[in-house]
Amino acid sequence: MKRLPYYLLCFILFFSCKIRQGHVDVVSIKEDINSNLEAWHKAAAEANFEAYFNLMTDDGVFIGTDATENWQNEQFKAFSKPYFDKGKAWSFTTLSRNIYVYDNQKLAWFDELLDTQMEICRGSGVIQKVGNQWKVKHYVLSIAIPNNDVDAVTNLKKESDSILKLKLLKKH
């Protein structure tokens, strides 16, 4: 009975260290993910095709702002190559980013606001640890439209959306 407080103290210290260690690991993981996402955006701005696509998984997906832009990695490479070959693909500067790490610490998801040539855009995606590196597995880029402007934008795209909806419905 005299040793119970000693064992209790050891138990508390052990688990508080484990909890603290887990917190540090998640913070470190988020820093690594943030660095890789920044490197990914920088590679596009510098038209570094190899660096950009090396930061995506082999089965990566990029969904662009146009309703028809849903590219598997090889399709996205083919679409992007001419832009990279011209010396500048696109330039996204991070305004804010949230990162969420899955329990297994090999998968995470994120959302970000970006300053782009299209003004503020939202990016969101899934990032996976492949070996020792975090790589973009799935990315969605969307133009952020203020709620007060939604009606005007909806009217602007009504005709092209009608045509696309007819095409998509015929496929089903």
C-alpha cells in the first residue's frame, strides 16, 4: 500500500509524457505538411514541373475551377505541361490554411485560402505520407464568391451550365 502513490505518480508521468509526445508529433506533422504544400505551390510559380508533380501521389487527382476539370495525375500532367514549359504555370500565395491529421498520422486533409490571379480562391485536399514525404493525393480548387455576388455569377454562367448539364445527363 505504501508503494501505491509511487506507482500512481509513475503512471501519471508516463502517460503525460505520451500525451505531450503525441501533441508534439501532430504539431511536427502539420509543419511538415504545411512546408510541402508551400513547396508545391512554389514549384508551380517557378514552373518546376518535376518538383510540382513529385509532390503529388502517382494516383493524384486535381479538380480545377471549371466544372469539366477533373484530372487524374497523368491527364493533369498533360494539361499542365504547356504552362510549365512557358516558364510560369500559376502562382498561389497562401492566406490561411487549416490542417487535420488522421489518427494513423499517414493521412491528412486541409483547406486553404489563396491569393491567385483569380483573386481569392479556396483549395482543399487530401495529403498522404508516402515513404518519408507528404504528397498531395486529391486537390480541389474553387473560386471564392462573396454571397452578395452569387446571383450575378449564377446568371453569368447559366447558359454554359445548361449546356454542360444536358451533356452530363445524356451520359447517365
